[in-house]
Amino acid sequence: MRSVRSRIGIGIGMCAMVSLLGGNAVSAADADSIWKDLGIKLSGAVDTTYTQNFNNPNTNLNSLRVFDTQANSFVPQVAQFMVERQAVASGSAMDRVGFRARVNFGAQSRFSRARTNYQPGTDNNELDVHELYGEYIAPIGNGLKIQAGKINTLIGLEVINSWENPSISRSWTFGLGQAFTTTGIRFTYPFASWGTAAIGLINGWDNIEDNNRGKSFEYKVDLTPHEMFGFAVYGSYGAEQTNGNATVGNALTGACVSGTTGCDPTGKRTVVGALITIKPTPKDTLILEPYYANEGNATTNAGQPSRNARWNALLLYYTHDFNDQNQPHAFSLRARGEIFEDAGGTRTCVGGNNFNGGANVCTGGFGAGGFTTGGGVFNTATGSGARQTLWGGTFTLQYKPAPSLITRVEFRYDKSDQNVFLRGAGEGINNQQTLGFQVVYLF
């Protein structure tokens, strides 16, 4: 430890001396050496997209999308900067300590921001502390990893960063029905070379500050018994409804009481899903994701047999790599099929911001009572949303001129059993087609 501190002091001194002399070669080399000694890595990305909506909605919005909501527009999605030190199970006590700080700037942050970050009039703030956590690998068995802070959720296949997903656009399941991040403490243990288990105690879905008096937990078990087959099961359980108004910061005591329909801080949300991965060849990957969620006393829709909200989905992902993706001129073809059912009318067309901070508004026609297309998709008086089933397909071609440069073109077809999409100046229809383009630079 003394030697590292000494080198830091020497490095700072040399940097100052070289700066006074008008040079920078020695300072850069010395600084690089210091970062390596500390095990700290700097990285990031720049992501820009364009999406053409063939319905040409006069709102310039892609209905029921998150992240790629802007129709017929170039969008600087994100400039991301990350500094991290990965903990390792072997070595000294200091080697077992690590951290990650990831910050996003750009339009993507409007949707990735945890919901209790929102303040009135500033919900389009384009700065987001995406992840911020520390970690330690305790010398127990194979090494028990302990992480505390804000971190990507254990739920689902897709994540916030599009370049880490198969496609440019995100699925409805991820955008409207799953958590983005969680804040709390997580324990991960590799019980075998082919298996890992993780469990976390968290504030809740996308809550930096807890919005009620309860905690939730999330879990995931990953099994890879063979290189051609993998299986994972994940889920979460806990109270997620607020006992106050989350849009003004901390929950307001007494603003919502138990038993109030659609506002019950004791109502529990149960989620379970699985990821079934099959690799029939080294270049082909199939992933099947069934998903189920149910939340007690969460819907205000009249005529519901119960006040429970339910949303469930089935997704199929296919990827074919034409050549080595780590080499220049790498080509890859991706496809995603999805069925998403919002049986309680709580995740789609509910107006305003959805539970993940995204723009969850159906744009299929307006009337005195709110959204009227499709038999009253959203009623502004009652706050009830559309009970609907969505299905669609996404096809993406990816080309990497260099390993650090990703380009993509994507065609997506969306369909609903309600007229929730907008065509032109106000015609509500049941489908939407978009063509997207993306350029990502990784550093």
C-alpha cells in the first residue's frame, strides 16, 4: 500500500513538473502506470440513433416505446462514462475490494433515471447516475461477492444500454414491465463452475429512495451445465406501490392508505421469469424468456374480476454471427419476437410516466374523457389504462467496421388488439412500423 501511495505522490509531482516544462509524454505514461497499479479502468460509449415511423404521427412520438420514443428524428441518445475497479476473489484483501461509477448524459437519461429522482418540471433532466456501487468478495468458500448501492436489476435479459442488447429498441417487457435498476445490497455466490446464485434486499423497482415502508427482494439463479445450454430463473417480491407521491421526492406520510384501490402500499408485487439459452452452433444463439407479474390491489379498471394487476410476456431472441464479433468487419443478424399482455391495464396507456420513468402514453386519438380511441383506452378522470395484448417482431442487422464501432439498422412491427397507435394527425390504428438506425462508439 505504501509503494502505491509513494508512486501516486511521485506521479503527481512528475505530472506537475512536466506540465511546467510544457511536455506531456512522461505524465501520460506515469499516470497510466498509476491507474494500472490501482486496477482502475476507464471506459464509456457514445450512442446516436434515428427512427423513422411510417405512421408519421403528428406528435412525433413512437407509441409505447421507451428510449426510442422520438419519431422521425436524429437523437443523441447517450454519452456514457464509467470508472470501475473489479474485485477479484484471489490475492490480497485490497484485491477483493472494487467499485463502479457509471454516469449517462443525453436523451436516454430521461427514461433510465430512477423514479424518485423526478421533481416537478425537471423530469426530462438528461443526467443519470446509471450505476454507483461498491463491492467486496469475502473469502468464504468460492468467494461471496457483496455489492451495495445502485446497480442494474437481476430481472430480465435486456438492460438499459442498447449496445448490450440484441436490438436498438427495447422490448415492451423490459420498457414497461420490468425494473431498470435497484438500490440496496446484493449477495452473489458461485456455488459451482456451472452455477451462480444471487439475492438482493432492495428499496424496490427503480427507487433510489424508498417510496413506502417496506423492502423488496430480488433473486437469480444461473445454470450452465453445458456450453450449448443454459438456464436461469429470476424474480422479485415486495411492496412497490407508494404511500405518498413519488414525483415530489420522499413519500408523503398519510397520502395513501392501505386498501385504497390503485394506491395500496401494502400490496405485494410478485415477479418470476426464466431465461432458456440454446446454442445449436457456435454462431447461433436462441433465448426464450417467459415472464409473469402480479400485483395486489393495483388496478382501478372497472369491471375487473379482482383489483390485482397482472402483466405477462413471452419473448424469443435469435442471434446469428456471420463471423468473429471481436474482429473488424463483423456481421450479425438478430431477431426478437414478443407477446406482452397487460391484463390489468396498469403498464400500458396509463398516461404520464410509467413505473420505470418512461413515456408511457398511447397517442391514438383524444376526447373529452381522455384517450377515446379503442373504446376509451385511457380515462383521465379515473386513471384507468388499457387492458390490451401487444405482439410484434424486431429484426436487426449489425455491422462492426471495427471492434469499438457498432452500426445497426432495425425494422420493427408493433401490433395491439386496441387502437393505441397514431397515424397522421389523429387516426387511431392498431399497428406501428418503424425503421431505426444506430451508431455506437465504445472507448
